[in-house]
Amino acid sequence: MNQDSVIVRGACPHDCPDTCALLTTVDNGRAVRVQGNPDHRHTGGVLCTKVSRYAERTHHPERVLHPLRRTGPKGSGQFERISWEAALEEIARRLGAIAERDPEAIVPYSYAGTMGQVQGEGMAARFFHRLGASLLDRTICASAGGEALMQTLGGKMGMKVEHFAEARLIVIWGSNSIGSNLHFWKLAQQAKRDGARLVCIDPRRTETADKCHEHIALRPGTDAALALALMHELVVNDWLDHDYIARHTLGWDALRERALKWPPERAAAVCDVPVQQIRDLAQAYGTTRPAAIRLNYGMQRVRGGGNAARAIACLPALVGAWRHRAGGLLLSSSGQFPVQKQALHRPDLLAGKTPRTINMSTIGDALLSDASPTFGPRIEAVVVYNSNPVAVAPESGKVVRGFAREDLFTVVLEHFLTDTADHADIVLPATTQLEHWDVHASYGHTDVLLNRPAIAPLGQSRTNTEIFRQLARRMGFDDPCFAEDDLTLCRTAFGDTIDFQQLLDTGWVTLPVPEAPFADGGFPTPSGRCEFHSARLAAQGLDPLPDYLPNAEPAATHPAYPLAMISPPARNFLNSSFVNVQSLRDIEGQPVLEMHADDAAPRGLRSGQMVRVFNDRGEYRCVVDISTRARPGVVNGLGIWWRKLGPAGTNVNEVTSQRLTDLGRAPTFYDCHVQVAAAEATG
Ligand SMILES: Nc1nc2c(c(=O)[nH]1)N[C@H]1C(S)=C(S)[C@@H](COP(=O)(O)OP(=O)(O)OC[C@H]3O[C@@H](n4cnc5c(=O)[nH]c(N)nc54)[C@H](O)[C@@H]3O)O[C@H]1N2
Ligand SMILES: Nc1nc2c(c(=O)[nH]1)N[C@H]1C(S)=C(S)[C@@H](COP(=O)(O)OP(=O)(O)OC[C@H]3O[C@@H](n4cnc5c(=O)[nH]c(N)nc54)[C@H](O)[C@@H]3O)O[C@H]1N2
Ligand code: SF4
Ligand SMILES: [Mo]
């Protein structure tokens, strides 16, 4: 370490449950190393491979460091450098002209490129509220499962992650923890060493499944059938906690009746797994204390994903697992953070207006929609930040056509020329986590983390907040909230609910949440109970009880696309982030489709061969890997590659659909049918 070296404390900004505490070593104004903070107990000094390359990503030679204006056709990636003055003037003028006609023709598009409360929606929400722009329904990841938890448990909350280490049975359900929840995996391994049994429920034989005692490789989208069969066995063997059920649940008689329609044989046929596996899991779950379920979002990206998450969320109450702090379930802890949304996002700036809402998961259709009484005005402008919709949103064919509209004015705040930025009229250079302040909640633990800037903004990059402050000024928005600086926003995010001085001093604050949140009931539902039966769902005309809803695809009526496709994350990318980091792309190699030998043989495919993966919506190319990681009838298309870095300029979302889930209006990425055939190895 040289004399001018300093170490700066920060937080990982990425969309990952672990929200690690970072230590960045800065040498003469340059970030040279990013490491995990050993003093933060959830991080334990360990980062994933991706973020340990964060310095490489930050100082990447292709960082966008100046405002750019498009010179070529949309999507061509041809730009000229312009000044901030020119960029902001043009954006304010064009958005202003549209807003004068109808501000709802302007749509913000953002997700979790950074999960920071400040660089996320901190200043952006204020800006769009004051403008009266369309609202965005941020559904692309978690809203089916989130809605399921809300309806069943009353909120996005559950076990404290640290207590998994004490569990005797851990069911890892729809989660490749080694790839996407590394710090939970460390706890699961600790439990395993202490004698706990680990069961993985996943259609793909992931690296996590490899290391569990049991892997239940069910068909995608059949989790609710499995959960109902588990309930069946709990009933017929009387592995129930009758006292807990009587005191803390609602609707057991009705749920019991439904569960009794699901003998293990029926579920085994639906899930295509051995019936004994279901019986064994039921016995283990019914007789082991404490039993913990780590549910993750991988199982809710199908038509019936909301019902499936609801069915699973009922299980811990049936066996009284919540009584023990190492029993119960964790999908997300985000609902436990007291984020001061009114103060931070200032919905009052809407001044009584209720703009229409655009669902981000159907942005393709939305961009191609004409004005109509139901849809509202045609979309004339999109401002994208913290997201890469052209790569990550379903049915890319339509998303690309939408963003390619010559009459659409698109502004993208980015670090890189992503597939989305290539479609921008104006690209604005944004700072990375190493260059700005922020404050973070987590969806995997219950600490608030502070992120301090480690280095000055590179080139002419500016923070998202500063960009929206400047735009507000140019649009004549004079509310004093548009002058607040980032440290003020950091304080506002949690207000008086946490000790901000402690956050400044140590870098994190642990929320005072209960050790076992539902040990004595107290569910934050309308009834105060775990709601097997939901009156709120009934009032919406929906089934008040969880049920199994089959996937929409593949349908027997559509024999042309017989393979089910799921597209879970690649371990060394984070959604579409890091795909352009060479050292990580080298590890991933090429876009891969895993296929079982039984499916490869009739198609005459060999490992390493270039294939076409296609359906009515589109086609993409990748390399086939004939592998036992895939189960028969299901192919796994890994990771969200940048289209322009994949073969033929396409990625996996060419074939996914814009169909939405049963609850939460979420996408159904893993409810997708395809056909696969050999392709010539060009393109
Ligand atoms: N390395 C890495 N980490 C990540 C991400 C990443 O892209 N890369 N993404 C981050 C994001 S945005 C999120 S939302 C989180 C969580 O993201 P998730 O989408 O939950 O990702 P995974 O933990 O990989 O778990 C998904 C697992 O669910 C499995 N699965 C697919 N369909 C089904 C099904 O129908 N039933 C069941 N039981 N399993 C199914 C997949 O095979 C996969 O192994 O991870 C975050 N962490
Ligand atoms: N087929 C398929 N599609 C999927 C999924 C899947 O499993 N399969 N997963 C889905 C899920 S779970 C999710 S969460 C979505 C994720 O989709 P997105 O939230 O769009 O995530 P990323 O692809 O990581 O893109 C984030 C972008 O934000 C930028 N960014 C990061 N920090 C900042 C910042 O401070 N300022 C600005 N201006 N930009 C920043 C990054 O450079 C990056 O390009 O994708 C979904 N799409
Ligand atoms: S992506 Fe997740 S595991 Fe990796 S450093 Fe960030 S929070 Fe930690
Ligand atoms: Mo996500």
C-alpha cells in the first residue's frame, strides 16, 4: 500500500439479498481494490467474484464519461460528445414540450441497477412526481412473491437470516444460493456441519443442489402442487401444530380440504418427481424442529407464481415452525426497513394528480401502444436509469421495436453503452457506487448500510440525484426539496428511525427486529393471523386459497415448442450487469443452453454446438451444453447477456413472453416454451 492509500467504507449497490459492506482501497485517487468488510457480520470479509472486480468495472475503458447525443439510427450506438449544458437544455426543452401537452406521455423506467435509497428513487421520484409523468409499476423481479407474502404473512418479512445456522432442516426453494445468495449459503453450510439436512427444490441441478443432501428436480411452475402434497401428508400423518393453527391462522378448514385433494401421487405426476421424494420431504418437514425454508424469487416467475409462493408461505404455520427463531421462512426482509417514502419520494408533489401506471414488465407492448381511452396517451418519452430494459425485459423483439421508434425521445443515465443506451437520443454519464453517497436497506438481512464515495466522479459523470436536480432547475421546479444534497437525502431515507451518527461512525446499523417474528402470531395481516384464506383476495374476485395453476407454456395444444425453458442468473453476472467486464465474461465464456441428453439425442445435438432457440416470439443463438444440470424436457438458458455481446445480437429474452403472473402483475420469464435446433456457427 502506498502512502497516499486510503480505505473507504461502502455498501454493495447490487440487486442481491446480501447487501455486503465494502472496503475500497484508493491509491492516488484511483480505486485499486474492493473487498468485503470483515467487521460486518453478514459480509464476513467475503465478496462474490463479481463485486471483487468492482474496481475493474469502475475504471473500465468503456465507461461513458461525457454526455452523448445520438448521430446514427437508434440502436446503432453512434453518438457524438456534447456538453452537459447542451444535454440538459435539450432534455428540459423536449420533456417540457411534451409535458405541456400531456405529462403522462413521459415514462420513467428504472429498477435496481443500484438498490440505494438515494441514487435509486431519491431525487428521481420527486422529479417525476412534480412533472406529473406516468407512474411505473416496478414488477420485473419480485412482485408476485411479494404480493403472496403480503396476503399470507402480512408483509415482506420472515426469519432473520443469521438463525438459519441453527436450523435442523433447511429447504432451499427456488434459489441457487451459491450463485446468488452467497452469504446465506455460508450459514446453511454451518448448519449442515452441525447435522442439519439440506433439501434443494429446483428444476435445475445447480451447484447449490449438488451440495444439498437431496435435490427435488421438479418441472418449472409446479411448486404449488408440491406444497399442497406436503400439506396432505402433514394432515394424514397428523404432523400438525394444532395449537398454533387454532390460535394464529385463518381458513384452515378450507385449506385442509384443498390439501386433501393432493395426495403425493398426484403431485408426483404433476411435478414429475418420484413420489417417495415428496413423502420423505413431508416427513422431514413434519418431524424436524426447527425447520427453515429459504424461498427465493426463482420459483415465482411463472403464471401461478403468486399462488405457489402463497402455498409455501402457509407451511411454517402448519407445523408451528415460527415458534423457533431458526424455524419459519425467509423470502425477503425488505418490509422490515422503515424507509420514509413520503419524505424521500414526495408523492405530495403530484398535487392531487393520479397519473396512469405503466407496468415495466410489459414495456414492449406499452411502447408500441397507440393512444386509447384505456391506455391513455401514446408514450412520447422515456427516461431510463438503473436499468437495462432492452436486455432484461421480456419479449425483446417488441422491446427493441419500441425503443427503436424514431418518434420516441429517450434519455438513458448509464455507466456504459448498454443495449438500452444504444437506443438513446441522449446518454448521460452516471457515477458508480464508488463515486457517490448512498444508504441501503437489504432484502436478505436487517442492517442499514451507508455508502461513502471513495473516489471523485470519473470524467464528467454525475450522480443520478444531481442529474435530476439540474433537470428540475431547468424545468423551473422551485420546491426547496430539489435543492437537497445527497447527504441530506441519506438522512431523510430513514429519518429518525435509525441513529444516523452510528451509520456515519460504523457504516451500518442493525434494526431492532424480533428474533422470532411470529412465535406468538402477530402477523401484520388484517386478521392478525397467517391468512391461508384471504378475504382481500376474495374481494378482488380471486381464489381466496392458494392453488396450483399450471404453467401456460408448453401447452399440449402447441406441439411445435415442446421444451420448457427457464433462464436463471449466470453466477458471474448480475442480471445484465458485468457482462461487459472482460475477466467475468471470460469465466462465463459464451451464452449457454443446458440440455439433457434425452432431449439432445433426437435433435442430433452435441455439446459446444451453436443452436437456435426459438418460438413464435423470436429466436436467439447460444451454445448447447449437454448436461445433467438440465432435467428432461426443460432447457436452462443462463444469464442475461448483453444482446450485442451475444451471437447474432440477441439474448434469451427474445423468446420470453409478456404474460403476467396470477398475483403482483409480474413477468413469467420461466414459463416459456421453445424449440431448439442446430444452427450454423456464424453470426
Ligand atoms: N450471481 C448472481 N446473483 C444474483 C443475480 C444474478 O443475476 N447473478 N440476480 C439477483 C436478483 S435480481 C435476484 S431477484 C436474486 C434472486 O434471484 P433468483 O431469480 O431467485 O435467482 P437464483 O437464486 O439464481 O434462483 C433461481 C433458481 O430458481 C430456479 N427455478 C426456476 N424455475 C423454478 C421453478 O419453477 N420452481 C423452483 N422451485 N425453482 C425454479 C432456477 O433454476 C434457479 O436455480 O438474486 C440476485 N443475485
Ligand atoms: N430472462 C430473464 N430475464 C430477467 C431475469 C431472469 O431471471 N431471466 N431476471 C429479472 C430480474 S430478477 C431483474 S431484477 C431484472 C433486472 O434488470 P435491471 O434492474 O435492468 O438490472 P441490470 O441488467 O443489472 O441493469 C442495471 C443497469 O443499471 C446501471 N446502473 C447501476 N448503477 C447505476 C447508477 O448508480 N446510476 C445509473 N444511472 N445507472 C446505474 C448498470 O450499469 C446496469 O446497466 O431482470 C429481469 N430479467
Ligand atoms: S452482489 Fe451480493 S454477494 Fe456480491 S458483493 Fe454485492 S451484496 Fe455481496
Ligand atoms: Mo431480481
